[in-house]
Amino acid sequence: MGGDDAPQIVIEGASIARERLPDVRFMIFGDETQIAPLVTKYPLLKESCEIIHTDKIVTAEEKPGQALRRGRESSMGLAIRAVKDGKACAAVSAGNTGALMAMSKFMLRTMPGIDRPALASLLPTSCGESIMLDLGANVECTEDNLVQFAIMGAAFARTVLGLANPSVALLNVGVEELKGNEIIKNADRMLRDANLPMDYVGFTEGHGLANGDVDVVVTDGFTGNVALKTAEGTARMIAGMLKEALSDSLMSKIGYLFAKPALSGLKDHLDPNNHNGAVFMGLNGLVIKSHGSASASGFASAIGVAADMASNNLAGKIIRDLERFDNYAEEVIEDKAV
């Protein structure tokens, strides 16, 4: 029931995902009087879904604390509980982000070895796609948090992007080892010395995000959210300016006809709907956040991210990598003691 055009876009998106992923089954939580007539339009979806009725919702205006107190029987709360109880492999929602994070953390708790969950997502780059985290869940982070984010991000890259040894970097104000505050310098030292299934390359700068210099970019939630919103705003500005320039004169319009195939490909690559699906990493269960303004195809993309992670055991990879890092940390402590 979350999102700008719910539940219609959600049901249509689930139908698209059902065609792409014939083995996926759905539990759809919300007002059955609104959902059932929509589902009947999509026979494949109808035969592979169960509607669980609730007329309670978490509104876009509700604060996380309010959602925790009043939203446990809402469509969002029941979906998260289905993951907790093992009835669903993942929950996908386009609803209130703060409420979704608060309820997910409260109901699912963080994985052993993870202090704080992080919000991670795919971002378009000139080379394809990169993963960035944290995108706003944690305004302030310690070096331990950043190391945990790196481990989770690398596992995300191996699961969704299919990379055996993803490159990982910390977002910083420069690439030199002396740059940055003590927290990021300490995280850098910890990651350089650890033997983890990733290619840790050190620091990257802001321009490296668009270049796709690395597969995984790690930062705190304050910086990550600012970087994400700046990139989205810049993309919209360029798209608007390009549209205006190509319709400015007759010659521009003629030129557009020749450039249309290339511009369509660029538009598809930059379209947020094709990269939709931010993941709450580090919880004892999968929760995927869709853009509230996502199209049906965009919501289907978020479902696809959830299916990839569930079928490829993302949680298991994170746990193994954390154990590997913990063993390394214990060895360092023992060496220092000797």
C-alpha cells in the first residue's frame, strides 16, 4: 500500500516480476477490496499470489517512532513479520523509508557482528553499475561501521553483480593515504590488512562515483545521502537541458531524429527505475526499499533484487566474511599482546 500510486503500480510491478521470475511467489499485504480487483487483471500473478488483508497503513508523514507504536498490523508491518517468521524470503516496500528502517531493525534485529544496518543501492556509472552504502541510515559512523559496510557491500556485489572479487573503496576528499579524518584513516588501515574476498583499493573521490572506478563505494550515511541526491539532481538537470536544447530549433529537432537511438540508450541507463531497489543490509532478513515514485517496471526491478539476494544467500556470505574478519582481528590483538 506504499508509494505514490499504490496499490496499482505495486500490483502491476508484481505482475511484470512474475513474468520475469516464474518461480517467485507473492504474499501481498493490504486492503483486499482494492488489491483483489487489480490482481484479477493479471492471471499469472493471480495464480501465484496470496492476499493478506489489512486496512491499516503507515502513511508517508508518520515518524519512525509512530510507525513502531501503531504500524505493526499495517501492510508494512505484516510484510516484515512474514520475513521474521520465515513465511517470506524478502519484503519489498515503496512506503515510508524511515518507518520501514525502524520497523525492520526492531523486528528483525541486526546480524551477529553487525552494529548498524546500512542502506545500499545500485547506481548507474559510465562503466555500468556500482554499489554505494550507506545512503542515509547512519549519519555518523565509526571505523568499525565502515569496515562492516565494506564487507556487506562486497557480498552484495558478488550476489547481484556476479563479481567474484569486487573492487571496494572508501569515499574520501582525496586518494592519498594522509587525506581524511581519523575514522576513515583507521577504516582504511583495517581493510588494507584484512584478507577478505574483495579487492580493496583504498580511497576514491566524488568524481569516481560517476566514472565507476570501483564496484563498491563505502561511506557514512550523511555523505552518502548527499552524494546520491546530488547525482540524481544533476541527472535530472542534464536531461532537462538536453531536452530543451534538442527542441530549440528546426535543426535541433532534425538532429534529434538521428541521435534518438543513442539518446534512448542513455535515458534507459540513467533511468532510476532500472536501478531501483535499495537494500537494508545487515539485518536478520531481507528488506528492499523501492522508490515511492517508481514505475511498475521499477517496482519489478526491486523485486528482482530481492529474488537475487534470496536465491544467492546474501546473508550467508556476509556471515562468513564477518567471521573471517573477526578471526583476523583476533590474530592482530594476539600479535600485539605478544
